[in-house]
Amino acid sequence: MRKLSMDELNRKSVTDFRESDKIPIIVVLDNIRSMHNVGSVFRTADAFLLQGIYLCGYTPQPPHRDIHKTALGATETVTWKYFASTLEAVQELRDTGYQLWAVEQVENSVPLNQFDANQPAPLAVVFGNEVSGVEAEVIKACDGCIEIPQLGMKHSLNISVAAGIVLWELVRAKLNHER
């Protein structure tokens, strides 16, 4: 095996990215405190060609060097919008026809491996604060919750890790459905 060069990776330019058809998923960040986590989610959203990110509450916003450190330029490609409260973002998404799913451990959550990502409506996925998770009021405003099955002693993941896992599974399902 030979590692591919940067030229062989067929990376999109900023203009190409912006003009590309996006995967109809919006990520909602509910009071994330770490700029590194925010930057990582931007980078993941870019990698999977997602529609955008909604930054809510005290979630840090670009431009900031600590976000840029992990985003590696994804703040220039991924469309983002700020909301003072996550409930405002959820209401806008609901009004524009999105299905809303929080990523949280709650009664009757849907295990990620059983979640049907190929719903007719576009998806919005809410990720919560590193300590307290998704706000209870936001959970109530969602269509349901997705839970990442975890088998070990720890039953929590860093938000950037959780976002990578959930978003890849959703994108993979949509890509497989298109074939």
C-alpha cells in the first residue's frame, strides 16, 4: 500500500465546497464550552459535506485561534449560524421542516445502530454540553433522542468523538440509501 499524496485526495477548494450539494444534516451545538470541540465538529462537518452548524448559547464562535487550531480551515467552508438559545435554533429548524434528534441518554432513546437516517425530512442533530448534556427543554422540543451504544464501564464520550460517530453513521446511511 502507498499513502496518497495531497493532490491525489481530490480535495475541494473553498468555492467547490460552497457550491457542492450538501448532505441534508445540520448540527446543533447546545452550550458547548470547549473551542477545541467546536473546531473538531466544524472539521467533521466539512469532511462529511454537511449542510451547516448552529452554534447556540455560550458555544464559542469563529473566528478564534483555538477553534481554528482544530477546524483547520473548516470555519471557512461550513455554513454556520449563531442563536442566543438552542430553543430558538430548534424552533427555526422545526419551522423549516427538519426532524430534530438530540444525542442523549434518556428513556426510550433509539440506539444509533437502529436509527433510520433515511427519513423524508432533513435532519438536525443536537449535541449537548460536555458536562450536563442536552438541556431538558431542548430534549422535549426534539422528535426523539439517539443514543450511542456503549459497552464498557464509562458511559460518556467527548462531544467531538460522539459527533464523529453519530454523523458518520447518519451520512453512511444516506450514502448507502442513494445507491
